[in-house]
Amino acid sequence: MAVGPFAVLRFDLAFALLGHPGPGRFLDFGCGAGDFTLELARRGHRGTAIDAAAEAAARTTQRLIAAGTRDVEVVHGTVSDLTGPFDTVFAFEVIE
């Protein structure tokens, strides 16, 4: 699955805004197909991806397994299903 150019620019902007160089524990709220979750994992971050849609959570899980990622938990559910703490929370295209 190819990631579009706008997604790549958004990833770069998000990492530039983080302001801390090392990996941290993240929450990708509304992870969708897992594009950003995978990018976080590739950059050494560990954390949790969550989506209310079962299909999205399953797709993200499949992609993480295929990439050999073990430091990311995928949750199908809502905020009340989470345990923290998280260093950074992302929520791309969740409200709009």
C-alpha cells in the first residue's frame, strides 16, 4: 500500500513539531489503515494505535505483523479502553 504525498508531508511535519529526538510512547488515536502508526514504528517509537472501526484496527494489526513490529499494541475500541501514559497523542483526520 503506497502512502500519498500529502501523508508523507504530514508525517514529516508531525516529526518536526515533536521537538524531541528520541523515541517515545505514542497514541495514534483513529489509526485508520495504520500508515502513521507504521511510520512511528519504523522510527523506533513504541505505543498504541486505536480505532473504533474493527476493520481499521484489523488492517493496522496485519500491517504491523507484516512489518515485524512488536512494540505497538492495536486496540479496537474507544478512549475508555486505553491505558497510558503516552508521551505524544496523534489524531489525524479523526474529526473532519
